[in-house]
Amino acid sequence: MTTPVGAASLTRRLPVPRKYIPVLVTACLFAAMFVAGGIRYEGFATGQIILNVFIDNAFLLVVAVGMTFVILTGGIDLSVGSVVALSTMISASLLPAWPAPAVMVLVPAIGALLGLAMGAIIHYFEIQPFIVTLAGMFLARGLCYTIGTDSVSITDPAFTAFAQTRVDLVADMWVSPSVLIAVLVVLVAAYVLHYTPFGRRVYAVGGSEQSALLMGLPVARTKIAVYTISGFCSALGGLLLSFYMLSGYGLHAVGMELDAIAAVVIGGTLLTGGSGYLFGTVLGVLVLGLIQTVISFEGTLSSWWTKIFIGLLLFTFIVLQRLIAGRGKQ
Amino acid sequence: MSALLRHRLFWPGVVLAGLLLLNVLMTRNFLAIEIKDGHLYGSLVDIARFGAPLILVALGMTLVIATGGIDLSVGSVVAIAGALACLRIGDLNDQNSVGGVLAAVGISLGLAVLLGGWNGFLVAGAGIQPIIATLILMVAGRGLAQLISDGQIITINSGPYKLIGGGYWLTLPFGIIVVLVVLALTAFLTRRLALGLLIEAVGGNAEASRLSGIRARGLLVTVYAFCGLCAGIAGLMISSNVSSADGNNAGLWIELDAILAVVIGGTSLAGGRFSLGGTVLGALIIQTLTTTIYSIGVPPETTLLFKALVVTVVCLLQSPAFRAKVFHRRRRPSASSTASEGKVKVPA
């Protein structure tokens, strides 16, 4: 393993601890993109642009929060995109008959239950998370198509109210209620992850499951809990998506698991687990959202450039993490 | 009997046999194979023929997984290879010229090897975790494929190109012949030469293999490049079968199917051992499942439900922990011994 000397001396000279560097780099990148966009495009450098990124990606933010928990334990959850789609489908098909509050309670419960089941299979039967959540992905997507193959629109007054309400902030800026829910989820998750015993256990299991077990930590409960949280967050994200789209469809959120994983990785969380911050995930989602905004402002760039840019970003961040981690081990 | 029960291909074999039996009961003349116009026809031939791209991708994936890695980018490579080949053929003056088609095929396979090698470089050279290293190409590759085809579906009309995915040769579908050749070559290289042993050594314990003098870096790059090549050939087959290239949807989720096939075939995702026969069996199970769903009249919408069910059942059956927990109570004396043995042999 050879590490360039420049990076080494750089990390040594920096006044911040090494563990904060990935998050800081993401923050700098976000700021740089925002400034560059502001210089290049008229009407870009406003607070509303950032709020719009939040509005358009509130559901992804919630899903990525759940994914952060799972990835911190060293696992992975491929089922999130399908669970999001399933949630929109269940909401849309139940709403004509059921009252909206009941749906809003039932859907996250179903998501949590799915996550619980996957977590239990992963832990008790010692099957890789990759395979179990892959089966979960097929199951949830299959359930969507079993409910219906067409897009179902939502006309429930409570849901449309959520979709159309503007929550005014200072100086003509506004957000949707979904953003408030997403921010609440982020705050609660950050508190749980960084200030409760459960949060420490998540890091401990991710650092080394064996050691956590030998230390007498309840590994089984922790592992199953993170998949339950991820299932809950995906279903909640699905609810937010149905507010945003006002429809339920089996093809909603195809490939969203990749976006969520990419956001977590760009946010500086190691896929091997045990290291990362929830705030980084928020920044990761913002960076992904800002890329789309820049591409829509550019106008001439085709949509597939988004994917290429995200790939390039992933590459940069992974190499960066590698450099930092490489220094840490030596 | 117990030796047979513990054979790693036993449970996948049972599942495949069960699926085929279901088909025999549901469909008349399911097993019949006949020759029409010098071509082989029959449901079994169709399963092999439509399963050919999946088998190829899964073969490459097997070797990658045996080294303890994983390649998520194969679906994107499938799309890129198909798009590039169709783009080159579309530019030819005479789309039926064999030379031009061969050149296009060569270029796109070359690119596929290059992309695989890039993955290998990231994993072996830069030391990045395989799942992330290949995630990069998985995300960016879809964009690249659309960039190559300019976001359009490229349609071509080329006789020689059509042969790869839809043609017949020596009464057999050409795709099956390609699979057999690649399978035979891979089996020869890995099981008759030391290559397979080296791959398993690297997957079992990379550090120990380095200390015993195995040059893991070159080996890893080769294995990932081979996986890219297999994905490239599969991409050509898929695009040739429909005479067009769709950068967005070609090979979508094939990486998941391929990983599934490998796991069903008894190769551990932890690396260190692999089974080519198991992988072919696994891919055939997935393809047979699809065929079964259509032939027994289950609505196609529920295909994914059935897939989830079969995946869960196969993986549970293979999980030593599951077998220990479930069969423990029923057959106390023998089960406890097999369970503990299985646990030692198969670190999940």
C-alpha cells in the first residue's frame, strides 16, 4: 500500500481529527458546487435552491438515514427502493377506504415488520445481508405488482394537503411538510446514533461483531434493530414519496437503493462499517440533489450525465477514504 | 446417503428437479426435444438458450466471488458492450459484412475486458473494497451506455450479428455453444491447471496467499477482466437476440440474478471456494423458475414473489445455522453432528 506523501503530510498538518475529514470534504464540495453554480447561472445562488433540493429529496433523505444505520453495522439493505414503492402502492390502494391517519400508521409498521423479518433471518440463520435483502427487494417489488400493475393516483384530502401545503420560512423561502418530517427524522436519528447506548452498540457491531459479542453487547438485538429501522425509514420515505408524487406505482423508486448507498458513501461512511456520521449522509443527499439541480440549470446536458457524475464522485470519495484509512492503519 | 445429503450440489439439484417435475406435471410434452429444419427445439432447449447470458455472467461472477470479491457492474458492462457493438455495426456500409461485425464484436469485447480490468485495478491496485469499487462502474456505466447510444435505442439489421444471440449452428442454438465453450475453457483453466487453486487461496486468506508467494494483484485483475469479458459476451447475446441496444434496460438487475445463481450454486460469498457446476445449476434454476411461472399460468406480475420465495428457501436450506436449528429437534443424534461439521466447513 503506497500513499502519496502529500496527502500524508496534509492529514497530519490539518487541525481537525482525521475522522472528520470525509465529512468536511463533502461539505466543501457542496459549498464549492453551490458557489460555482451561483457564478455560472443566474438565479442559482438563493436559499430556495437548497430548500428545493430538500423538497425534491426529502424521501431519499429519510431512506438514506435508515441505510446509514445498516451500513454502520457493516451490513447493506438492497430492499429500500422496493419497500418505498410498496409503501406508495399500499397507501394508494388503501386510501379510498381507509382514513389517512390509519394508513400513515400502518405503512411504516409494515416496513418495520419487513425489516424485522430480514434482520432476524440475517442474524439467526447467518445468511449474508446482501442475499437476504435482495430476496426482500424481490418480495416487496413482487407485492407491488400483485397489488396492481398500473399507477394509482391518490386524491385523499389529507395527502394532497401534505403535497400542496407551503411552510413559509424567513424571506420568501418555503419548504414542504415532508421536509420538516425528514429533518425531524434526521435529528432523532442523529440523537439515537451519537448520544444513546444503542447508537454506540451500532458502531461497536460495525467495528467488530466478534469483539462486540465478547464484550457482552446484545449483538442480536442491535443487528435486527438496524434492519427494522431501515425498513421503517424506507416505508416512511415511501409515504413522503406518495405525498410528493400523489400516486402509488410499482415502478416508483427503481434503483433508489443505489442512490441511498451512494449518498451514505459520499457522506463519508465506510461500507465496512463502524465509521461515519449521520450529518455526512445528509450532506451526501444534498450533493446528489445539487448535481441534478446543476444539470437541469445547464439545460444542454442529458440526464445520463447525472449517473456519470455520481460515479465520478463516488470514485473520488472512495479513493479519498482509502488514503485516509491507509494513513490511519500505518 | 448422508454423503449425498451433504454434497454441496444436493439442495440446488433438488430444487431444480422439483421445478422441472412441476413443469412436467403442468405442461404436456415438456421434456420432448425435436429437430425441425435442422434446429433443435423444445422447452428444455429454450431454458438453456434464454439462460445462456445469465450462465455466462454468473460464470465470471463465480471466479470473482471465489476471490472474496463481488462485481456489481456486470449489468452496466452488458449494456455498454451491446451499445458499442450496435453503434459500430450501425455505422457500417454493409451491415451484413462478416469482417465489420467481427471488428465491432472485437472492439466491444475489448472494452468489456478493459472495464473489468479497471474494476480489478481498483480492487487489487488501490485496495478498495470490491462492492464499492464495482458500485462506481455500476452507477457510471449505465450513464456511459446511454452516452454511447446517445440515449436512443439503436436498431440494426445484421445477419452475422444476429447469429450470436438468435442463430443456430450444428443444430444447436449458437448461444448454448458459446456457453459450453466458455464453460469448458474455464473448467479446464481452473480445475486442470493451478489457477483455480490460486484463486481459492487468495479468496480464503489474501495475506497467507501473499506470504506463500502468490501474486494476488495480477490474479485479481485477470479474474475481474474475465468477469468483464463474460458480461461483454452476454451483452452481445442479449442485444443480438433483439437486434438492438438499449442502454437503459439491457442487463438490468442481471448482476443480482448472477450473484443469486452463484450463491444458489453453493459458492460462499465469503470467498475461498467455488463450484462452476453449482453456478450453472443455479442459473438454470433461475431460468427454469421464469419459464415455470409462464407455463403454469401464474400471472407474470407475481414472478418476483416466486423468485423471492425460491431464493429464501434455497438460501435457508443451505444455511448451516438454519439446518442446525430446524432439523436439530427432529433428528437429534445425526443432525447435531452434521450441523457442527457443516458449520466448520461453511463459514457463512
